[in-house]
Amino acid sequence: MKYLRILFVLALLIPTLAIQAQEDGSSDETDNTLRGQFEELERKSGNYRANGIRYEVIKLSDLYETKNNIFDSLDTANKTIKDLSSTISANNAEIEDLNNKLQETTNNLNAVTEEKDSISFFGAMISKGTYNFILWSIIFGLLLLLLFFIYRFRNSNFLTQQAKSALADLEEEYQNHRRRALEREQKISRQLQDELNKQKK
């Protein structure tokens, strides 16, 4: 009865273990897979009836050999699972490390790009677009101031020229008035002298 249970458990494990055994099995003429071994075990087994119950007879050495092969396959499968698990863990750690390095490289690239696209202006980092706007605003403001001062200079120069011209006209008029006044005074002085001369006579 105990052997029948073992045989039943082994029969349930056959589909699962057959895949692994097929991968590891050789291509000899005899089927060395677990399925092949069970089929060989069934072929070699005999049967008999006693008290109306049918019994299967299996040679114990064949059963032990098949059992050992099953446990070897299980050990190989477990070892492969452990190896694959450790490989997956190592790969995950490497992926995590590469992701961290990628993030660091991305941050460095962003910092370099930002620094490349920025200019130090009075100790502060500003973008090139803002710098160009400030620079052209200053140039435009200075140009407006220059045009304003040129206008004021020309206006002042024009007013100065007008003032000089008016002063020259005024001086000329003053000189003419002075000359006429001097002539009138001389004329009056002569008339007075003539009158005085007449009075003396």
C-alpha cells in the first residue's frame, strides 16, 4: 500500500519533472526521461489477483532507481531555481545601480545644459534669453538717452545761436542808437555853441 502511494505521487510529478528531465536527458536509444523511466517501470511490472483485488508488482531496485532519478531531477531543478534566483537578484541589483547612475548622469546633463544655457550676470545665473533681453534693453535705453541728449544739445545750440544773433542785433542797434545819440548831442552842442556865440556878439 505504501508503494502504491509513492507510485501515485510519482505519477503526479511526472508531467512537471518530465520537462526538466527532457532538457537534461540524453538522446540515447532508450528514453532516459522520467516519463520514459516510468513507462519502462510499467512495462516491466507484473500483476496478479488475490482475493478479488488486482495488484501490480514492481521490482524494488527499479523503483529505487526511478526514485533516485526523480530526487536527482528535483535537486537539479532546485539548484537551477536557486541559481536563477541569485542571477535575477544580481541582475536586479545591477539594474538598480544602472538606474541610479542613469539618474545621476541625467541630473549632471541637466545641470550642464542649464549652465551652458545660462550666463552669470552680476553673480546671478540667468538664461541667455533673459540676458539678451536685459542687454538689448540697456542698449535701447542708452540709445534713447543719446538721442534725447543730442536733441537737447541741438535745441540748446539752436537757442544759443538765436540768442547770439539777437545779441548781435541788439548790439548793432545799440551802436546805431548810440551813434545817433552822439550825433544828436554833437548837433545840440553846436547849436548851443552857436547860440552862445550869437549871445556874445
